[in-house]
Amino acid sequence: MNEAMQFLAENAAQVTIGVLITALIGAIGAVLIKFRAFCKALLAVNHDRLYQTCTFYILTGQITTDEMKNLDYLYSGYHALGGNGTGTELYERCQKLPIVQIRDRHTEQKAI
């Protein structure tokens, strides 16, 4: 028996564990890559939704209590994923809008 085969025979458990650990590390690395991509995609979708929603509220010049609650929920997820910048700026502008009981504007308000 050559030396390599003798080494494997004597250390089969350690070699097997080493191979399994290497495979596990590779699998974990692949999962992390996919997870990061998923988070990035989720942030992009959330940013788009936040941007569209805030733009509508700002253009109409009002927001209802239910819309504000929904916006808070949307923004908290966006912010937790690391979103900031334009999303945060738009969210803060919406927080300053007049709160109405019932939405009576569905289009952009023209300056008088």
C-alpha cells in the first residue's frame, strides 16, 4: 500500500470530516450570495414602491391616516434593509403633509 492510501486508511474519519466541512462552507457561501442578492432586489422593489407612493401623496398635497400607517410600514422595511437617501427624503416630506379623514384629491394640485 502506498503512503497516501495508508494515510487515508488510518485517518479516514478526519479526512471525511474535512471534506464535509469544506462542502458545508461552500454551501453556506452560496446561500449567502443568494441572500445578499435577494436583499438587494427586495430593497430595489421597496424603494420603487416607496418612491411611487410618496410622489402621489406629495403631488396631491394630502395623506389619510391609513395611508400614513401604510407608508410607515413600507418605510420601516425599506430603512431596515439599509435604504436611505431619496426614499427617506420623500418619506419625511410625506410626514409633513396635511392628514385628512377622506382623500378628496386624486390628481396633482396646480399652483394658484
